[in-house]
Amino acid sequence: HFGLGQATSITKVVIKWPSGIVDTINNVTPNQMLTVVEGSTLAVNSFNNTAFRLYPNPVKNTINIAMNNTSSIDLKTAQVYDLNGRMVLESEITNHSINVDKLAIGTYILLLRDAQGKDYSQKFIKE
């Protein structure tokens, strides 16, 4: 059980398991019970996103961010995590693209943060 004090919203809940896996749940609604299974936020269905899409996916050098027409989100920063929960890249977003050519081949999670501090996640594959 966790209290929010005077806060009215939850930006994210981060759980660091003894195994080293890190689960992050973004934009949680207050006043509810969460049941979290270790590694559960790595599931494909938890990364469905309606604010933007990534292309090309799989990517070789540069991944592009295409905003949906109904979205007026001002994205500022990007963090890339491997499937063990380790941050492997942090970058400013330039022209709606991120250079990922230095990443090893594999599956990653892209965490984008907007100007208001809200986070958005999407899975991508580096080839």
C-alpha cells in the first residue's frame, strides 16, 4: 500500500526486482490495486500505443516517430531500454527521429517523454 500525499496523479510505478528485472508501469490511475508479475511489462500487448508509431521496425540506423493526426504531443527526450530493464541509450529527439545505429541487434523498449513529463512506450527491433 502506497500513499500519494497531496499528489493527484501517478506518473509511473517502478518495481526493481531482486533478479535485476525492472518493471515500469506508466500513467497509473490512483485509488486502485495493482498486481504486478515480475517481467510482465515486457509483454507485447503492454506497448500498444495510439499517440505515435515507429518506423522502420525493424530498424538499422535511425528510427522515426510518426505522430498520429489527433495527437498534439510535444516529445522531448527518448530513453532506450533492453529487455533486462537496463537503459542503453538516452537522447534528445531531433526531427522526430533517434539514431540507434550503435545498439546491438535485439529487441528494445523506447520510452518517450513529452514536455509535460508524461511517458509513452513502444517496442522496436534493431537489426
